[in-house]
Amino acid sequence: MTEQKKSILVVDDEQNVCEGVKEVLEGGGYIVTMATSGQAAVELVKQEPVDVVLLDLIMPGMDGADTCAAIKKMRPDTAVVAISGSPSGERLNRFFENGGVDIYLYKPFGREELLQGVEKVLSGDYLKV
Amino acid sequence: MAMKRKKRAKRSGATSGRTKKDRVSKKSKRAAELRAFKKQAGVRLKKDLKKLQGATPKENRDAVQALRMYQAELEMQNEELRSIQEELEASRDRYADLYECAPVGYLTLSRKGMIEAANLTLCRQLGYDRSALLKKPLSRFVHREDQDIYFRHFRQMLKSRKGRTCELRLRTKGGALVWAFLECVVERDRKGSVSRARVSVSDITEHKRDEVALSEREAEQQMLLKSMANAFVIFDSVFDDEGRFTSYRFVYINDAYERITGVKNDDVCGKTVHEVWPETEPEWIKRYGEVAVTGRTQHFELYHDPTKKLYDCTVYRPYPTPERFCVVFEDITERVEAERALQESEETYRTIFDAASDAIVVHDAESGAILDANAQACELYGYSVDELKHMSVGDVSSGEPGYTEQDAKRLIGRTADGAPQTFEWHSKDHSGRCFWSEVALKSALIRGRDCILAIVRDITERKAAEERLRRYSEELQEMVEARTRELDTTRAELFQAAKLASLGRMGAGIAHQLNSPLCGAMLLIDALLEREIAASEREHLQRVRKGLTAMRDIIEAMLSLAMVHRRGGMAWEEIDLRTVIANILGVTEADRDARRIALHLHFPDAFPAMTAFPGEIDQAFMNLINNAIDAMPEGGTLTIEGAAEEGHLIIRVADTGRGIAPEHREYLFDPFFTTRVTEGGLGLGLALTHQIVTKYKGEISVESELGRGTIFTVRLPLSETDEPMEAIPQGGEER
């Protein structure tokens, strides 16, 4: 493992998703915090910056796009990985253009896909997608 | 005295002719004379004999002597008389001949007009016997119409007591009429009044006939001259002292001349032309003078101002001398005017004819011969008018079947019968170029002749345009048909797509609901599997994890129907269908085994890879194979064959199951069409397969027989997939 662990915030209104991501990424050597709403996520990032935010797009209250925008506004260096169960071209594009989402992971995904996605966004390789 | 008596007797005898009867009466007369003479002599003798009674012998002798001498003298006298008589008879016969056989008829009329004597010639002239004429009035033999002439003539003769002549017609015994010239001389008695008339009768019938004929001919000639249609004039030349022809004088003008000039024969005859028309042009004097002097006939047209007319004149000199000449006139003012008008009309016609923008050819209605053509026609055909006039309609036709001279004449004939024709004609010009023309035929009466007007228009360009239009129209129609076919296909596809899209939207909703819990479960299990756990637990977890993956695939399939490919579809990959099939067979192995389904797999060693989005092709064949297995619940044989031909990959999936009812085949590829509702069939499998195969521009077909099995054949193009396809297809939308 690297000397300084990367910090990752997972935001999803589905508790199991948060738990699953946390379990897998911690197993992968990352420091993982969780939030089950957009507001909570923004608060956490405000208190302490993270390297990567895994952000569910469709959530009650503040949705993924707004959350992403708020986070990017505060911490532009934060990488955002969108995670969603049913993306459409239109909404996906809006995220990429306005929300500052860097890469996208389709639900449901497994351990391998998650780790690959995070590694990809941290290595800055995602622009090629 | 005796001679005198005899002469008289002869004269009276002459009147009675020399018939036998006449001779008999003459003899008896003479015998009577002789008896008288003898009686006288006897008386004298008795006297003398009385003297002798008592005479001396001497005296007797002397007396006898004297008697003898007397006797001799008498005998001599008798002889002389006899010779005189003979002479007289000869003379009488001569005169009788002259009288009887004279070349003219003679007759003697009594004071009362009775015929007393007539010669033989007259008898012959009238055809009667002399006896039929004698003692008859001459008037009986005069023609009824000439009775007046005769009686007037006869009366005047009696009155004047002089000879007269007259002409009248006598009627012959046969009824014929004879023109006779009667010349009478009168015989007067002692008192001087007419006792009888001697008349000679000459037959002048021939002469009369000639005379009548002559006068008739003269009258006829006069009439002809007078009434002839042309004006006719006889002029006398007028010369001056030096012998120059200076004027002319009217001698005779006929009716036509009077009519034309308005002068009257009685007014102008004897006058010179200058007296009648002082303004007569010198040219007239000059022309007439030439004819009068030279005698050479002249013919000319000359205007005469006094009568304001134009004349056609023939001047000639009938006699060898210059004194007189004749002129035949014809008033040609109107004719020349008419000719001029005709010419003007002709020029006007020509101008209009040539100004027409269409070519016009005039044909004879009967023969079809070309009579005239306008300037446009000459330009169109490349001939002059004169050339066209010597050509037939066939010479300006292409002569191809339907466009021959006979065809043209038939059309002209129909038009002449009263049915105007309009048609397209294949014409030919001077250079031999054939071209299309539109011809309108109409009948017309030109200069009193039945003609057909052919109005010809070159429609080469129009024809070409029509042809272009026709081709364009055909192309367009083909395009429309092709496009219609495409549209039909597209519409069918759209209909299908619409159904799938609604399914996709529903699927997307379900996916959203399921994907997050599924994701949490998968991550948690994956996390668990990373830990140190018992082998049995690991096996269970792995089985659950597999089930979760299957669930994910189902959701994915539903999204696929909505053409929402999210996963693994971001890049093209080379796919070996053999591997794809093998993977599917591996997944379905348990099911096949459970149903005791035998497998036959036939693929060639060299089987090209195709380019596709991973997952889609898997999905297509997974559905076919699952269907085949489901069709054989009681077992059977699954046969999968692959072939590569002509740029296509062909995969055949065959089962020996229950087969598909014919009425179901139509709906086979429709979403949610299933015959296995009770077995949990969603009816999405074949719809999805069809969707995917179609997307790759492939084809899928089915053969099936109830109770025998079904064969699905998928035909996928290799080349089509070389072109990149949409990485992210449009379709359903998240809701």
C-alpha cells in the first residue's frame, strides 16, 4: 500500500451500497467515509477534503448533480465518480458538462469494477473514456 | 284575098295547135271553100255558056281557046298556091315549136282573166295538161297569199292598158310553190280597150331563193356585228393637206360600243373623234394612224381618259387603202382592277401565310399533292417552295411504318371527309434528318379548290423533354417505391421500436429500483469473499453472487430492448461466435442434462470472427438456445451448426421439440409474445434476438413443424460490421 492512503467519500441513499463500497474500498487500502444524502456529503467535504467522491445521481433531496456542483465549487480538485442504476444519455451528459463528474460506474457493479474505477479516476486516466 | 283569108285561117289555126282533130276541121273548112269556089266558077261558066249559045264556030273556037288558057292559068295558080301552102305549113310548124318549147311559159288571158291559150312550157311549169288550164282563171293557180298582188297587177294592167310585170308565187298541181316573174303585154281592140293580154311566165324560184339567202346572210352579219359582245367601230381616216393622219371619223359603232362609251350611233356617225371627245389623247391618234397607214394590225391596251376606261384594242385595216380602219374594243377596266385586287389579295395572303410562326403546307384534298408551303415550312424541311410543289407528302415523311405516304394520304382523306386530324408525325427534312412533328390537318377552300392545310410544328425538343420527363418520372417512381419499401420497413421497425421503447422505459424504472439494492448486495458479498471464510461458506456466497449476476443480466436484457446499452458496450470487439456459443452451452449444461437433451455442435475449423459490442451477440444466441431447450421438456436433440459463406456467418439452432403453431409464427418476434406464460416465459427472448440481429443488419428466419421441431437460422454480415456503429444508441429514458 502507498504511504498516504487516499480518502474516498461514498454518497448513496441506499445504505447497503454505502456499506458495500466502504467494505470493498477499505479492503483495497482506502480511507472511506459515507453519506446517505447530498447535504451530508457537502458538509463532510466542507469539513475535510477527500480525494474521490462516489456519488449516487438520484437521491431524495439534493440530488447528485447539485451535490457534485457544490463539491466541485468548494474543492475543485475533488474527483467525482458518478454511480447510478439507470442512466440516460441526456442526464449523463448533464452531469459531465455541468456537474463535473469525471467517470461513471453503472450499478450494479462488483468489487473488481469498483476498484478499477477508483484507480482509474485517481490515476487521471479517465479522460480517455 | 285568098292569101289573106288563108293567113287568117292559119293564125286562128295556130291558136288551136296541131292535133288530129284540128287537122280534120281544117280540111273540111278548106273543102267547103273549094266547093264555094267551084260553085262560083260553075255559075260563071253557065253565064259564059249562055253567051256561047248561038255563037259562031269561030266564036266557039275562040271561047274554047280562052277556056283552055283560063284552065292553064288556074292550074298554074293552083300550083303556086300549093307551094305557098307548103311554105306556110313549114313556117307554121317552126313558130309552133318556138311557141310551145320556149324557155318561158306563155299564156293568153281574156279580159276576164281566163286562160285562152298556154304553151307547153307553162303546162310543165304548173304540172297540168293544157286542157286543165284552158278556160280557167289564172288566179286559180296563184298562191293564196299572192292573190292580192295578182289582182292589183291585173286591174292596173286593164286600167293603164299597158304591159306590166310582177312577181308572185304559182301553185303547181303537186302543191309546190313556184316563184314566177310575170310580164304582160296587152292587145287592144279597135276602140283601144284591152281585148286580151299575153303573159310570159319565168320561173324565178332559184333566183328568189338565192336572193332570200343573200339578204338573210347580210342581215345576219349585220346583226352579228351589231350585237357582238365586243365593241366594234368603223372609222374613216382624216388626213391633213400634207397627207398626215390627224384624226378619224365615226362611220359605224355597234351596240357594245354604245354601251361601253355611252355615245349613240346616230349622234357620232359622221363626226370626227375630236368633235366627240376633244380631249382624246394623242396616243390614240398615233396608234390608229400607224394601222391606217401601214395596214399592219395592232393589238394594245390603252387608257381613254374621256370615258375613264382602259381598253383592250385590236385595230385592223380591212381594205388595202388607208381610208378606213376598224377597231375591236374590250373594256378591261374591271378586269385589270380585279387582277390588281387579286394580286394584292395574293400578296396579302402570302404575307400572312409566311408570317405564321408554324410551318403550313397546302395539300390538294384529293391527291394529297403539295400545292403551296409557307416560309416556315421551307425552313423546317430545307426545301424551296418550288421544290416542295414538286414533291409528295411521302418525301417529307420518315417512311417508317405508320409514317409512310400511304398513311399520310389516309389522314388527308379523313380530313377531306370532314374530320380534322391532329397527330404526331415522324417527318424528314432535306438533309435526311428525321424529326418528330405535331401536325394539325384542316380542310379549306382555297381559290375554289378543296385543300387540306397541314400546320406542322417541330416537337423534337418537346419530345426530348417528354422523354426526359418520362425517364425522370420512372426514376422518381422507382425511388418512391424504394423509399416506400424502406419506409414500410422503417415503420415496422419503428413500431417494433416503439413497443420496445415503452418496455425499455418500464425496464429502466425497474432497473433503477433494483440496481442499487443489487449493487449493495454484490459489493457486500464481494467484500465477504475477500475475507478468510470457510470453503462451504465461500461456495454459498459464490452461488448467491452468481444469482445476483444473473439478475443483473435480466435487467440488462430489459434495458437492451430499450436500446439502452450501458455496460461493456463502449467499444467494439472481435468476437468468435464459437466461443460465445460454447459459453452459453456451458451455462445451460445443467438444464440440458436435466432434460436429457443431446447436443450436436458443428463448426468449421476456420470460422471468421465478427466485430460487435460484447454482450449483445451473447444475448441473441442465449435466447435462441434457451428457447430450444425449453421446447424439449421431454428431451431431444439440440443441433447448432455454423457456416461462413459470401461474407456472412450463418448459425443454425435446431431442436426436435414441440414446434411452433403456424398461427403463432407471425407474432414470434413480438415482445411479450409467449406460449409459456405458465412456465414463466416473459416473451422477451426472441424479440431481443430479433432486435440485435437486425441491428447488425443480419437476418433471422424460422422453420418449424408441430411435434417435429424448430430451426432458427441467423445470418450475420461480416462486412457491415466493419463500420463503426453508434457507441451509445439512443433510446429509452430514465424515469
